[in-house]
Amino acid sequence: MGTVARFEIGFTRYLSAEGAPAPDLPEFARDPAALLPLYRAMVLTRQFDLKAIAMQRTGQIGTFASALGQEAIGVGVASAMRAEDVLVPSYRDHAAQFVRGVTMTESLLYWGGDERGSAFSAAPHDFGNCVPIGTQVGHAAGVAYACKLRGEARVAVCILGDGGTSTGDFYEGMNMAGAWQVPLVIVVNNNQWAISMPRARQTAAPTLAQKAIAAGIPGEQVDGNDIVAVRHRVGEAIERARTGAGPALIEAVTYRLSDHTTADDASRYRDEAAVKEAWRHEPITRLRSYLASLDAWDAAREEALVRECQQAVGAAVDAYLKTPPPNVSAMFDCLYETLPAAMADQLDTAQRYAAGAPETHHG
Ligand SMILES: Cc1ncc(C[n+]2csc(CCOP(=O)(O)OP(=O)(O)O)c2C)c(N)n1
Ligand SMILES: [Mg+2]
């Protein structure tokens, strides 16, 4: 038998788990001034996560999906985008959203069940959080197609999970993107779990990146806990897409250090030893060690940054708690031009109950 095609899946890591740089480090990663904003964005996300979980536990938001341990993916991806690009995220992508300018108050409103949390003031063309797994890939391919059709130098960037790559929507969206050669970058956040389903039981494929090959799209892996690798490789893919070179897929390999959401208890299905081992690779300590080796970081600066981030989170929480409740009709507003009778009934019921509802919905 001859060979008609051959494929390889590359893997990129620039910072080791101990924060030691590889000799071929990209230029920006030699400059602390370029890295410090990325470090701050990761620390801010981690502080936000801690607070959001506490708020869910005290009944002040409905549910929450933590990004603990996965901060380098969101921050790395969003920092590689231009403002006019379009982020098409899942529900675990607040790290990326904050870099895009989505406010922490908006994120809390979203998790508090308030539609206004998805009307991003600073990133109005970005999509809201996609909860149905994998469906955002088709949306993103459509956005990218529109950019191409209009001749705009914009790129759609879609983020989904490892579990998302087991869905038909993922394959369909990716196939469209390949067939149309649109400016789309698909980032797979491989955090090893789809709720309680481990990566090994989701597919027999040795990498998720290779799924792109079937769609005629280049696929590669990066160490998703290395912000330099994520930022650099995603940035290259985005700029290739912007100049008409077509779509790409990047699998960022990481680990979900948290429960799936606040509605989950991961200790029921996973081994503590694996989680403990994964903590040795997490992204924030890694970048901090590297910054310290450049004499760009120390304990005093760490303490000041954490305090500053906690204050910013606190201010966002205050603004959230002070937001007056939305109109009761809000949850029906963007569904249909004319509500079907069954929903009109529900709206009517909601409005009658709201008349006797307490003053604030968050309290
Ligand atoms: C179409 C669809 N099927 C099932 C679910 C239920 N569900 C919610 S999260 C999840 C797992 C997703 O795992 P992954 O894609 O790896 O993302 P992660 O939560 O790990 O970031 C599932 C199956 C859903 N939201 N949508
Ligand atoms: Mg996952």
C-alpha cells in the first residue's frame, strides 16, 4: 500500500512547569512589560473565581463555572485578538471576556440570571456564553464567513471544551470553516473532563487537535498552562486567518482544578492524587516564577497585586448587588418577534407574581 497523505500534530511549550524558558522563546516573552498585563489578568480571574463561588454558596448568584487552572487559555487567546475580532465563547471563558473588556459586574449579572449580563458594553459584537455544548462552532464559522464575504480583516475566535469535540456540531462547524476557508480560529480547552467524563473515555484519538485534519484544517497542540505558548501560537493562527490563509484549530492542554460548576462535586468521581499532581503545572505560578527569574516580580508586588484585584472584584460585586432588578419580561424579549401563546401565558404569570416579588432580585 502506498501513502496518499501524511499528517503530524505539533506541540508547543515555552515555559516549563518551573517557569524555565526555552531557548526559542518568542520575542514578546523576553519583555516583562508585555507579560505583566497577562499575569495581572490571570490573577484577577482567579480572584473573581474565588468570590463568585462564595457568592453562589451564599445564594447571591445562581450557578458558576470556575476557570481555576485554565486562566492562561482565556487570557492568552483574548490578548492575541484585536478589538474588532469576534469572540464566540463557552460558559467557562470569563478570563478571555475580561481581557476583551467585559466587566466582572456583567459576568455576575449573567450568572445571576440577568439578561443584561450578556449585553457587553465594551465588546458588543462578541457572542454571549454558549451553554449548549459545541453549538458555538457553527455560529463562529458563520461569523467568519460573514467577515470574509464583507471583505473585512476580522477573525472569529471560538473556544470550546474537550467534551465539545465529541459533538456533531463541532464537526459540522469545523467542516464548513474548512470548506469555505474562512477566518476562524477554534481553540479547544482540553481540561481533561466533560463534567465526570474523563478525556480518555471521550475518544480513542490520541489528540483532539488531529480532529481538524479531517476538515482540511491545520491542528496543533499547545501547553495550555503556558501563557507564552497559548498567546504566541493562537496569535500566529489569528494573523494567518486575517490574511486569508484560512481556519486553524489549537488544542490547549490543561486541567480543570475546580469542580465542573458549583452544581458538581468532583471528589465523587476523580482521584485527589491526580488533582494534586495537576496543581504542579498550573499557569499562574509558572509565569510568576519566570517573572521572578527576570527580576520583574517579588512577594511585595504579589501582595499588592492580589489586594488590588480583590478590591476590583469587590467593587464589581457591589455594583452587581446594587443593580435594580430587570423587567420581568426580559427573559422573553429576545426569543420571538411575537411570543407563541404558551409563552405569552408564562409571561403573564411571571408578571402577576412579580407584582408581589421582593424589591431586589439579587438580595
Ligand atoms: C448539547 C449539550 N449536551 C449536554 C449538555 C450538558 N453539559 C453541560 S457541560 C457538559 C460537559 C462539557 O465538557 P467540555 O466540553 O469538556 O467543557 P468544560 O465544561 O470541561 O469546560 C455537558 C455534557 C449541554 N450543555 N449541551
Ligand atoms: Mg472539559
